Amino acid sequence: MKKKLVVIVAAVLVLAGGGGGAWWWMKRAPVEAKEPPLEARGLVSFEPFLVNLADEGGNRYLKVTLGLVLPSVEDAKHVEETAVVLSRLRSDILELLTEQSSTQLVSAEGKQALKAAIKTRLSGALEHKEVVDVLFSEFVVQF
């Protein structure tokens, strides 16, 4: 009788431990976030930027038209309807563009680095929002 009781108690402890371990493992395992489709994201478009580049002599310029992809349509609408936020973003982009040189921007790596810099700077300027991507629709470097 005592032997049966010990076996039953041991079995209950093993099952409870296994259940608790499984619960802990499932809670601990990261859940992959499903990325929203492109249709659910928002786009903030800007008028073309025309800036002098930081080249020696100051005789080179960049003309670029770009858009910012934000996580949702609502986020993009909020940015577009808030003049101060939109002006702040445009100012930050202008400052960043004027720091560039033509030799940096003519390579694919230079364009990717510029996209990353814009994304980082503007994500910092947007409270509680992230710039998902930067899209160029026009990119001309004058030599």
C-alpha cells in the first residue's frame, strides 16, 4: 500500500514538473512578430530636395525626392497633418543631405548608407513611431 502511494505521488510530481516546464518554455520562447502587409503601412511624401553637397568648392548639388514608410496609415496621416512635425522632418533631412559628398552618393553603398542615416535620424525625431523604410523616387547628383 505504501509502495503504491509513493509511486502515485512520484507520478504526480513528474507530470506536474513536466507541465510546469512546458509552460515555462512556451512563455520564454519568442513569438515571431508578423510583419504587416505593405497596404497597411503609411507613406509620407516630400517635395523634392535640392541641396548643395559638402564637396570642396561647393559646385555640386543633389536633387532627391523621397518618401518615408511608417508602420501605419494613421501614423503617416498624423505626420502629414501636423505642420510642426512635417517641418521638423524636412529640416532634419535637409541637414543630413547637406553633409553628404558627391563621391559618397554615387555608389549603391552610399545611397544605402544615406537611407539608413535618414531612417535613424527621423526615427529619433518621431516620438513613439519608427521609420520603416526610406524610398527614393528621384536621385540626381550633379557633376
